Amino acid sequence: MKKIIVGILAVVVLVGGAIFVVAQRAAHRGMGEFGGRRGGPGMAMMFLRGLDLTDVQKAKVKEITEASRTSIEPLAQQMRDGRKQLADLGTDGSFDQAKVEAIAAEQSALMGKMIVEKEKTKAQIFAILTDEQKAKAAQLKQDRAGRGKGHRGFGRGFGSPVGGDVK
């Protein structure tokens, strides 16, 4: 009986430690201008680099992205705060589902606002492009679509059999 209790305690400590490490990494990971790991303060300019923008267009893009940054940064800070709250929950050994659900709902609403802001910014940038630049942007996007198709998501696929890929 004593061995079982010690074994269970060891598993609980390991799982708790793993959760703590993951939560700490998430809390320290910054949100870029457009949120998450994809996109950041320079991503809009990097995407537009191959479009031969005029100086006027570059200035307008900078103005648009700076305005977006002022809208996004408070939302990103609230997201970081929410992740920290989630990381702190349960560290006393108790689980409060209502608190977790409230924070999750708030995070979801914030992410929705960030997506709206990102799409608004993208539309504003595309509005200043010429038809030729828009066509070139579409071609560049299509050219990049095939890159990085290797490892994505949950490894072999969430819920797929251990024996290999499902076809």
C-alpha cells in the first residue's frame, strides 16, 4: 500500500512539474504584433518586401502597422496576463473549473479581437497596393504555400493509430 501511494505521489509530482514548465514557457512567450508565433512586428513588411513598394506606400504601410500595434498591444498584454493567471491556477492542488472557464472565455474573446484587428490591417495594406502588386502578392503567397508542409499539428495526426498514417 505504501509503495502504491509513493508511486501515485511521484506521478502527480512529475505531471505537476511538467504542467508548470509548459505554463511558464507559455507565460514568457511574447505575442507579436499580429498575435501568436506566426506574425510579429516585422511580418507585414517582410511579406511586402518582394512587391517593390514606392516610398509613399512604405510610409503608409508603416503608419498602418504602427496604428495596428497600438490597438494590438493592450490585447496582447491582456492575453499574457490571462496565461499567467492560468499558470498560477491549480498550483495549490485545487481545480476551480469556473475560474478556468472564465479565463478561457476571456482569452477567446481577446483572440477574436486580435484576429479582427489583423484582418483590418491586412485589408488596409492591400488597399494601397496596385493591381500588379496584388497579383504579385497572390503569386508569392501561392509559391510559399508548398513550403513547410512537413511536421504540423499533433504529430501523425490527432487520434490516428499508432501504427502509421491513415490514408
